[in-house]
Amino acid sequence: PASTPAALTVAAVDQSIARWAYSNWGACVDVFAPGVSILSAVSTNDQSTALKTGTSMAAPFVTGVVATYLEQHPGASPGEVQQLLYQGTVRGSVADDSQGFGTMWPSMNPNLLDVSSTPNRLLTSNLMAQTVLVPGQLHVNATNSQPHNVSVTLTQRPKSPVHVNIS
């Protein structure tokens, strides 16, 4: 599917936010998502689980984010969803794989796979934080205790001073 420009291609990272050594790489990758040691259902019985690894674990993470967004915005176009995903990523945060099979940074070392053409965008689960807008105030309620980025864009010049309080 990565050869289809309209497809959203997902690569996997491990717990230390390093590219999983066997993950997709290159310009065809759109986003990275958690994909190593993910608790998953298995076919043994209805209650069985196991830790699984791979892009097949990272892709459902992205699918869940998209499904959550589409639930609230059922008329969103594929382009809108793709832009939302890109805006919800943390750029430049994915490190080289821990096994040394490749580097996210340009390298002249012929023994090292140069995967620097891979867009370095990590999708986080905080993408869908709840927001409440009150004149003069923006409240963001995170769904967990993990830190997350908040971006506010002013669409017109404010008539009074803008203050940002972080707690």
C-alpha cells in the first residue's frame, strides 16, 4: 500500500521512540506510531492476549485516532483527515533504531542504511484532547497525565491583551 500516494503509510517505533529496526522507512512513510510490544488480542480464545510487534500494531493505533476523529466529524474528507494527522504529530522526535540497522539522519557510512528520507513525524494519543472555548479562555482537558502540545492560532488581532497560563 505504501506505493499508493493516497494511502496513509505507518511505521513503528519502540518504547524509547526509536524506529523499530524492521519497520517501514523512506519517503513513502507518513507517520510513526507505537508498534513494539503492544498488547493485542490473539486467536487462542475470546480472552487471550499477547504482546505483538510490527507495523501491524502501529497501523491500528493510527486507525483508532482516525476513527475517533471521524466519529465527531463524519463529513471529513480524506485530505482533512491526513492534515489532522500531520498536525497532530511531534516532528523530529523519532530516533535511530536501537539495533543500528539504519539512521534517521543523512549518513555517508556505506555500512549503515540511510533512512533519512523518512518523514520524522510521531503520532501521539493526545491528538484528540477535549477543548472548551470560552470568550477569552481556552481550556484543554487531557485524557491522561502525559505532557502534550497545545497550539493556538489567533485568526484576528485581539482587542485586549492575550495571556497564557500553564499549569
